[in-house]
Amino acid sequence: MTTGAALRCWRCAHEHPATLFCPQCSAVQQLPPQIDYFSVFGLPLRPAIDEAALTRQYYELSRRLHPDLYQTGTVEEKDASLKNTVLLNRAYRALRDLVSRGQYWLELQGESLGKENNRVPPTLAALVFEVQEKLAEVREAREAGKAESSKAEIAAIRTDLDGQMQRLRTLLAENLAQWVNESRSPDLLPQLKRLLSEIAYLRTLSRDVEKESEALWNA
Amino acid sequence: MERIVGIDLGTTNSLIAFVDGDTPRVIPDAQTGDPLLPSVVAFLPDGQVEVGQGAKAVLADQPLTTVQSVKRFMGLGMEHVSTEDRRRYRFADETGIVRFALPSHPYTAPEVSAFILRALRDRAEAYLKEPVRKVVITVPAYFNDSQRQATKDAGRLAGLEVVRLVNEPTAASLAYGLDKKEEGLIAVYDLGGGTFDISVLRLHTGIFEVLATNGDTRLGGDDIDQRLADHFLLSDVPEALRHDPHVASNARRVTEQAKRALSDHDETQLRLEVPEKRVHITRTLTRKELEAAVDDIVARTLAPCRQALKDASLTPHEIDEVVMVGGSTRMPLVRQRVGEFFGREPLTDLNPDEVVALGAAVQADTLAGRRKDMLLLDVVPLSLGIETMGGVMSRLIERNTTIPTSVKEMYTTAVDDQTAVDIHVLQGERELVQDCRSLARFKVPIEPQPAGMPRVEVTFMIDANGILNVAASDLRTGRERSVEVKPSYGLTDEEIERLLEESIDFAEDDVTRRLVIEARTEADTLLHVTEKQLRQYAAFLEPGEEARIRAAVSALQEAKSGEDYNRTRDLIEELGTISAPFAQRIMDKSIGEVLGGKELGKV
């Protein structure tokens, strides 16, 4: 983590902590490429954040950083503006959504979902089995020309999966909120990993349902 | 500050616009007053090239040597050309990049587009009375990297600096947002002559953020015209004549006119006259018949709408306003289908032909540093990836990622003393390489070392134009490595240089004309300043000096209205020399005033 790293302003040579603009002459600064995404926004290193405030901050920074505004600027300004905007865009994409933010936080802890992603999480096994069975039935009915009768069925599956996703997102939000606590449970990290992999699996399942749903409506 | 103008390089029509004070304006044709320049280029038997109305006039007589809808061929290879297009045009090759077989020699799509861009530039220079060199050109949001690169190449071939490519629906949203001063979620539905785009944006305090975009770069009014012409040929024209190029191109012309008429009327007369083929057909066409014939084409625009909303995690009802862009949105059927889809009446009070060019001019003004109150945040329309083992595409940048963006990949070697790594870059949403569009092959040189030793970091960056840039650096030596690019369906830098050189003879006239304009502009500035000084500082004139200056002024005035730019330049210099002592006295006085002011301040 390089939050505290010092930068020397290319324009006025003022030494300052890594910020997007020089505190002395307000020239755009080139952030170190390995800086964490929270620091790009000047946020403390914690995964529970105010998403609406993040968006406002993203707009505010874009308005000052974007390469479009430095077209007539110096080479240093153009370069710093382009590189920082790339960084800002990536940081915003990672932090703006609960799930992608959880994944990024997991990465910062030196962990990743990796191969486990492909295995059915045990907690979802029953649900997965049930949904796949129903999907097979719906597909069969569709192929037999009885698409209409399956529409209610598929809608019910979708509602069910949406509910599951909502539940997991709530749990994920709760998990992310606990990382500020100094005396946090050692289970927090394994739990985060499990939740993220369940969400990833649920998304794949939802995609299959979505595909069948489209086929049904096009039939 | 050098002016930058905005260009809408359309499939059917093109426009050029600039910002006049605070207001974007399209520049009309000096003779006809029409802001639309038909995107038609005719290669005449005598070697002359006609662009616009003149080209459109000969289209029916010379269908094979007149290129229309060239935009449909930008950045494509011959394998992407449909059989329909093969019937309509003559191509020089069976494989490789698309080249039209034309009387003098084959032309690629960027070269043909360059004729249109030059015509627009000429129009703007004549209107603004100054040279125009820097431009913003709009492209369909769903254009891939090759199509964008081809558009940039066209600009270069026309002698223009393309400062930025802007997505058409985004440009339209700019014009719309600044006009209506509204905020919220908008969908821009852009059905042009040859391309379809849907973009979903959030407008917030001068920020125009694209949330998702989708579309089809081979779907537009052209398809509607073709379908209607086919429908007419099939129902009314004897089979032996259907494939005759003259009959077919005349049929297209009259059905296209009928389509337009049916936007305002319930029925119209179709009249096809080709005397040399003894074709004389008249019949009534109703709006109902038109709509039945093209309904499936219009319906094809809805799947991209659904996908864009899904990517933006929105439902149709959350959209606050639907903005209609492109001439084809004049069709009542299109408005009806879009209205049904979004559950609200689409906004149609902006001129669908001009709104893109106006937006391009506004963005040009921002890039010129003249405007700071608005900002576009656009996205890359298609996922970008590289070929990996087994012909699988490995995605590096997801579609709808805000640009500019970049991603780094680490490469090493598989065998000892390997001297290069080959990277095949693709664009598309499918899993397999064969189902994606090949963009380019990059070769990164590596110093010979045992297998697995080299560590080369390759950066894939998509810039604000949506165009890919690749850079490589050797992490062991810390040296930047040059990357050799082979575009799959485009021109290499060397090819563009060669084409530019070849066009120099042709461009001789161009150069002369530019020099005349430049000399004139300079003369105007000097004359203006001199007049002002003569009026304001008459007290500084020495006896006889005014008469000498006045004589030089009238000589220059006479010269600048002629075509001899050398004489104009000489007289500019002469006037400068004659009025120099006078100007010096004025200067001395103003410095004296400033210093005097300071002195007073101290006291």
C-alpha cells in the first residue's frame, strides 16, 4: 500500500503525499501505478463506502482530470491526465458496485476466488439441483411446443433466484461493514470468500435461466 | 486558439458544424443553402471526381462508378461483404481489405471517404474564411476498432488532423442536453442510413456519462430502402429486368422517395421510368404496405435496446427521455415501435439529421479549450481480448468500460532464444476466436534468452477515441520495446504515407487554394489593426505618413481579392514595413503609460 508515499510535483517541485493535484500549485500529478483504488478517491482503506458519494466524487475528479480538458496543455499535463483518468476509471469500476468492491477487497487481502469458482458451493447445492431440474422440464415443454405453459414456471424461478441474490448481497454488505472493527472475527475473510463465490455461481445460474427465458419468449 | 470543427460523416449524408460564440451551427452549402452533403462520390469518365449532389445526379446513370454508403465498408475485409453489396458495387479483389474497382484505379473505403471530408472542409473554409485543419469526426458508437481506425485514416488522407472520434449518440446527447438543460437518464436511439446505435446515458451537472451502448453497424435506412426496392421489383417488374443495374438503381431511387413521402402521407404514387429498357410503371404504394414489408427490420433494433438496458442494469420505464436521432427515425413505424418498447413518447423535436454534427461541434469546442462546463464519459462498445491456446478468446477489457482505460499483461517465452512474442488482438462477445473480429497482430521483439526467462509487460490501452494502442516494455532491462502492428482489415502507416504521397499531384490545387485563403486571412487581420490604429492614434502620425500607409492599405486590399497569394504576401510585408515606425510610437506610449501607472502606485 502506497497511500503515504510522497510525490514531487513536476511543475513546482513541491513534495507532497500521493494526491491527484499538487497541494501547492494544483497541477495534475501522476499517481504511482500501484496505488490502491481507495486512495485514488482519497478514501480511507475500508470496504464499506457511500456509493452515491463515490459517484459524486468520480464526477468531480473527472471534471478536473479528463484528457479532453488538457488537449491544449503541456506534455506532462497530458500524460498525467491520461494515466490518472485510466486509473480513476478502473478504480470507479471496481468500487462502485458491492460485488466488484468485495472482489477487489479480497484481492487486497492477497486472496482470490480462483478455481473454486467452478465448484458448486455446498450451501447452494440443493438450490442448483432444483433449478436445473426445472430448467430441463421447461426446455422439454418448449421443444414439445408448449412454451406458454412454462412461462409462469420460469418467472417463479427468476423471482426465487433474485431473492437469493438479494439475501447474499445483504450478507456481503454486512461482511464488508465489519472490516473497520479492530476486534473483528478471524472468520471474516473466509466468509467473504464464500459469499463471493456463491454470488458468482448464482450469476452463472441466472444467466442459464435468462437464456431459457429468452428462448421461451421467442418461441 | 486554433478552431476545431465537428463533422458528421454519415452513411447517407454528411455535415460540418462549428460553434459560433456559444451556439453550434451547421454550415450550409454556399449555393443551395442545404446543410446536408450527400455522402456520394462519383468517379467520372474524364477522371474528375464529383461529391455530393453532383454525384447523386449521375448515380442512376453510372451506378457502378458512383460510390454511395461508403461508410458501410469502412474497416472491413472482402469476406464481410454481402452478396447484395456485391451486386451493387464492383470490387477490385476477392480477398483482403475492401477496394472499389473504379475507372482510374481501385480505391479503399477511407480514400473514398476522404473525398467527402475534403468537400466538407472546402465548404467550411469558404464559409469561415480561414483554413480548417483540425476536426472532430463522429462514428457509430458500435463501430469496432478497425472501423474507427479507418475513419481516422480517411481524415488523415484528406489532410486533416482528427483530434477526436466521438460516438454519434453521445454527440447527439450533448446537443440535446445543452439545449434542454435536463438531467437524468436518457436513451439515444440513432437509426441512420446504414448503422444503428442505442446508448443509455446519465446526464448530471454537465457530465454526460454513457452507461451502456449497443447496436448494429450493418442496419439502417439503406436496408429499408433495399427491402422496399426488392419488394417493388419482385411485384411489379418483369423478371428479366430486375437485375439490370439501371433498372435496379432507378427502382431504389423512386422507392426511397416514396418511403419519405409515406412518413407524412397514407399513400403515394410510385413511378419508375427507364425509357431505354422500355420500363414505364406507375402504381400506388400505401404506408401499410411499406410497414408490412419492413417491420422485421425495424424490430431488429429492439434486441440491442434490450441488451443496452440490461448492461446498464435498468428497465425501459426508468428512462426519463428517449431521444431520436438519424433520418430513419422520421418513419412513423420506427417511432411507434420505440414508443411501445420504452413505454413513452420519444422526443422528436430536434432535427434528427443535424443533432449529431451540432454535438460534434460542441465537443470540438471543449477540445479546443474554449469550453469547460461539460464533459463526456464514453465507453468501449465491444469487449477486447487476445487469442489464447486452443483458439479461445481471453477477455481483457469488458464492453461498456469507461474510456480511456488500460490493462497490462505479462508475457514470457515458451522456447529457448525465442526472439519475439506474437499477440493476436480480437474484439467481440463470443468465446471462440473464430467468432470474434480480428483487429490486428502485434509482434513484440524479445532479447534471446532461455525459455521462460524474459518478462515482457504489454499494455493494451483504449484511448478516448475508442482506439487500441499497444505498448510493451521488457521488465528485465526496463526498456520500452517497439511493437510492430499488422492491422487485419486496415491500412498500415506506410500505406497511408504512400497514398498521401500519391495524392500530392492531385492535391496541388488544394495547396494553392489553402495558401490563398491563408494569405487573405492574414491580410484581413493586418488591415483591421492598421485601420484601428489610424483612427485611434492619429495624433502619433508624422506629416505625410498617413498618405503612405493609406496607399499601402489600398494596394493590399486590391491584391487580397485576387488569387496571387505571393503578391498578397509581399504587400502584407510592405504595409508592415511602412507602418512600423508608427506602430513603434504607439507601443512606446502604452509602455510609458504602464510604467507611469506603476510610478504613481509607488507614491
